[in-house]
Amino acid sequence: MVNVNLPEIPDVPHTEDRDQHEFNRTVKEILETLIGRIGNNESLIDYMKLLTKVKGGKHSPEGFVVALPGTIYLRTDGTTDTTFYVKETGTGSTGWIAK
């Protein structure tokens, strides 16, 4: 069995980011359990990447949510034209476009 170390998820000081933070922590705990049971499996890692292609929370993700291009963000407090975002460029927290 190969040992896989998932990155630590730091505490989130901003209230608006806590929903996403809790989602990330839950996914990490599930993945640690699965990896511990079946070992490092490329299909599991690919599946993990699919799980994180949809994110959500309060406020705009621009400047706050790190993701890869193609990721979707559903904003719970958005208005017309600011509830659905797509990460179009970059790998950091910028590059989100409201659709």
C-alpha cells in the first residue's frame, strides 16, 4: 500500500468561506478513509478531482476560492447574473467569471 498524505485544510477566519471549508474538510476525511482502506489508486484520485469540480458558498469566489479551470461555483447569496460562476483561467483564486 502506498502512503498518501492529503494537504492540511487551514482554519477559515471569514464566515462566508466556512460552508466551502466544511465541505472541503468532509471530502478530505472521506478520502483519507477510502485511501486507508484501498491504498493509493489512480481511479480514486481521478474521482476525487471530479468531486471538487463544483463548489459553492456565499459571496463571489473571485480572490477567495482556489480552483482549476472548468470548476463551477454556485453562489448562495447571488442576484441576477451573479449566482453561477465558471473558473476560466489560472490555478489560483482569480479567473472566476459570472455567467
